Amino acid sequence: MWINNKIFKEDMEYIIHANFINWEKLNNKTIFITGATGLIGYYLTSSLVYKNIKENSNIKILALVRDIEKARLQFKEHLKVDNNLNFICGDLNNIPNISEKIDYIIHGASPTSSKSFVENPVEVIKTIYDGAVNVLELAKNKNIKNMVYLSTMEVYGVNKTHDKVDEEHESYLNTMNARNSYPESKRLCENLCASYYSEYNVPVNVLRLTQTFGPGIKENDNRVFAQFIRASIEKKDIILLTEGKTYRNYLYLADAVTAILTILLSEKYGEAYNVANEETYCSIKEMAELVASDISNKEIKVIFNFDDKRDTKIFMPQMCMNLDIEKLKNIGWKSSYNLKTMYKRTIFSIKNVN
């Protein structure tokens, strides 16, 4: 998917013209990105390439990837129009020596499968922690201008009320639940970021992202929003295995990218920021009903099947996660896409992928 896709091109235009991003700072600079082939990373990398071809910004992009040929295939249209996109073959446990000067870093690579959190928790912990150490060491050695570490709302654990959750909120995580390998590792890495800033003066900030989606969702993505999107496209009823009483916010991909760039190019260091669209706060059940009625024009239904034998241990416990984003809004960032629009744009882009 590239700019021949109407929705994708509109999103790229929105990102590069977001007036709250200090884009001038990136002109003629080099940015190192991990996770560039992931959902958020692809949109982020694409926006930087789009900025180059539209405004000759000469932003050099170094993307760490495990499979260069696969990355070249995914970004084949980008490579045709911009020679500033370069791939470095390696992984988080083995970042090759990089001779180029690096000005900015975005560390977005991480395990994201709930199934792996349950089945391979040790590997999840090692990958997340070792990767953060290696990227922060790179940041220290390169004397960068700023770095963003992509964390998660899951670091807050299981909140039981609808009260706003700001960045100082307590964390409720059961350390004896293996599924918490993911949020516990992320929480440790947040403290690692704070420690590198405190001890070595490495300029780094943490973004705690809510669930984020938009064009480019993979076919094997099994997160709830992806399941609802496939149900709408295939005109199949939405099957809920729980009562759907978990509440959380959601975020559109283009809004996630503008948040990342806003913090990356700010003068803020050693801070954590929630990132979400407050207007999207709803339960899973309410979101399913929105997709069935408004998005699918009532052609599908929401069905509860509590007798389904599929493993539900991979799900987070029932909770409420009403993120407070005042801190991020106070430095100029804003979200622009509500939940209904997010679904409509994502589904339209999938149906019109060419």
C-alpha cells in the first residue's frame, strides 16, 4: 500500500501538514527506527519518505530489519521515489555497528501477540528488555538529539473504575501472571529510559499508546479491532467470547504518528505521555455494536458465545482504561479521527488497496 491508495495518501498529507509538529528540525537529519515493518512503524516511515518527496526535506532513514529482502518488498514503492530510506540487517539482540551519525531514534519494535505473551513469556521479556538496552546504548554513544520509546497503556495494569488515568497513576500488575510478561517488561524499560536520562543524560521520552489501528492491518492480526474489521468486510456476525465489558480508548494510525513526531521533535526529555483519542472511550461490546450497526449497516449482528472453547487466557482481565491525554495536548498535539471514522477509513482502504 502506498500513495495510490486514496486513504493512505490523505493520511500522509495530514501528517506532513500537522502544524503542531516542528518538522524543520528533521531537515537534513538522520533518524534510526526499529519496528519499521510493523503497523505503526510502516506509517511512520512512510510519512518521512512522503515528506522527502513532497518537500525535499532530505531526511535520512535508517530502519533496522531482520529480513532486508522482505523489507524491500514491503517498501518497494517508497524505494522507487526516495533514496534516503536505508535498511540495516539485524535485530534487537544484535544491532550492527552503524558508522553514520544518528540524530533521532524511534524504538518501536516489540512483540505484540497476546498469544506469545502467554506461550513464550521468557522470550518476550528478554526481547523487550535486551532490545531497549541495546537501543539506549546506541542513543548514548551517538549523542542523539532525542529518542522516543513506544510503550503501552498496559503498564497501568487492571484499572477497575472509569476515572481518568494520567501518567502518575498507580500500576496494578500481578507479577505472578505470565501474561504480564509484556506490560511488566515495558514498565521496566520505561524505568530504564528514565535511568539512562538521569545517569547518562540520554534524551528520551516514553509514549504509552492505547490500541492503535488504521490502513495496513495484517490479515493475521487477531486483536479485537482487526476481528471486527474482518467481520464487517466479510459480512459475518461478530462473535464475542466474553461480555465485552472492558473499556478503553483507541487511536487512528495517523494520529499515533503525529504524536510520535510531536514528542520526538520537542524540547521535552525524561517524560512519559499517554496517547489516545479520549472521544473513543467505550466498551468492547459497544464497539462491536457500532461496527454491526453504523459501519455494517445492520447487515451483521453481535453474538455472545460463552461456551466457545477457544483459549481466553490470552485476553487481559476485564478493566477500564480511560487515558488522560492533557499532558500531550498541552504541548500542542491533538487527535483528529473518531472511532467511526477510523473504522470507515480502514475498511475503505482495505477494499481499495490498489
